[in-house]
Amino acid sequence: MGFPMMMKQPSAFLPLAMSGAAAAVLVGHVLLFGTARQADEGAAAHLWQLLIAGQVPIVGYFLVRWLPRSPKEALPVLAIQAIALLAATAPVLLLGF
């Protein structure tokens, strides 16, 4: 199985979509409400947390299912997933939300 076919697997592209959605939630919240601290976490924070935490079992399944079978194709997918996760969490860490 090649890299393009590997990326068509739901366990490969769902974490990327979830990271993108988490980043979109974060950007939307910042555009609407700014970066000022709030007294309580809102719906955007909870949605972001669910999207980030929800990736863990999907990536775990991907590791168990595809890494032993096709390590050459699975490792780049894992790297892309890790980069997407870092891209979605970096603004939170940098802005101190």
C-alpha cells in the first residue's frame, strides 16, 4: 500500500481533520472574542479539548493497525499527524489560554 492509499484510511485522515477543526475553533474564537483571559472556559475551549483528546484513540488504532504492516508508509502519516497536532496546540501554549 502506497502513501496516497494510506492517507485514504479513516484512521490516517481523521486526526488531521480533527486537528484542522481544533485550529479552526481556536482561530474563530480569537477572531470573535480576542485573546483576553476569560473567567470560565467556554464552549470553544471544551470543543477544542474534545477534538484534541479524541485523536488519541484514533492514532493509537492507526499505530496498531498499520505500523506493523507498512512501516514505510505509516511513519510519514504519523509525522504529518504529529505536525498537525502541534500546529493545533501551539497557539494555545503560546497565547497562554
